[in-house]
Amino acid sequence: MLLKKLFSIIVFAGIFLNVFAQQDAPFYSDIQHFKKQDSLNPPPLHAILFVGSSSFTKWTDVQNYFPGYKIINRGFGGSSLPDVIRYANDIILPYHPKQVVIYCGDNDFAASDTVSTQTVISRFEKLFWIIRKGLPDANIVYVSIKPSPSRMKLMAKGEAANEAIKKFLATQKNTSFVDVFHLMLENGRPMPSIFLSDSLHMNASGYAIWKKAIEPELKSKSEPRF
């Protein structure tokens, strides 16, 4: 009887600590906000899921750029690849999307000078296999790390990571790589006119470039939502 009671206490403590750890994790409140949204207005299954960092978060009118497609935007600002990995079971797999469009990696380099190109590549591959295992039929698209005026010193790392991820995806079925990096350059430097005043996030002109690059890779237009 004593052992049974002790076991129950240990199990309860483990559950409590796990919940506490989740609540203390970065972006926990963002994820809970998505879940609340989903409970009030369930998103369509088999849609196209955009997931990643603030370049997607700030694309608040992304649906207007791709009329006729069912788009779910689950970008959460400031996130890096480990954050997307942490919440894959919350904001990727439950939607059963037919296509997952990822923009992430930019903040990984910005977080620390010790983050290498190989680190970002390994993180992306980990995320890729989580998605592939959980959603074996989903098409996976990676939007290249973009160049930004405020992060000029990270451009070489970003370009190297882009090339490596592009080569990796070329070895996998049902994938696409979207190169926005070179489309956002003018004379080898990021075009200042397509960015907001923070020189990091894009304005409508920047997103127009992304639309043109991404749209050819989107899966066939979806049935109307009822």
C-alpha cells in the first residue's frame, strides 16, 4: 500500500514538473494562443501550413497573397529551429497539412556567434524528420534564410546554410526549396526599400517578392472551405 502511494506521488510530481517546464519554455504563451484560436475557430485539415519565425508572423495577410489556397499561418516571432521542433506536436502535426512551408534559421544565427552553419543544418534536418515521420505524405517546402540590412554580418552563414539545405532536400522526395535570398539582393546587398524601418522585417514590396517565389511551389488549389 505504501509503495502504491509512493508511486502515485512520483507520477503526480512528474506530471506537475512536465507541465511547469512547458509553461516556462520560450513562446509557450504564443502556442497557447494558437490553441485557443483553434478551439474557437477550427482550421481546415489538409491545408497549407506556414510555420517558422517572425517573417511569417508579420505576414498577417498571407491568405490574401494566395487566394484560392487554404493557408494556416503559425509563425511565432523570434523563434529559432529548436523552438519549432519543441512545438511540432502542437502547431504542425495536429493540422494534418498537405504541405508545410518553413521559414526559420535566421534567428538561430542571430542568437549567438557560436551557432555554426552545421548546427543550423542539423537542426533543420531534425525538424524535417519529425515532420516526415508524423506526416509522411506532406510536401515540405523550405524558404531560404533571407538577407537583411541589419544582419549583414550573418549573410555568409545564411547563404551557406541555404545551399546545404537545398542539397539535402534534393535527396528527399516530395520537397521544394525556395530561394528568396538572391531575389532580395541588389548589387550583392539586401535591398533597403523592401524592409521596414527595423531593417530586418519586410514591407509589402518584400512580401511581393516572396509571393512570386513561393506560389509556384504551392500544391494545387484547395476545395472551398464550408
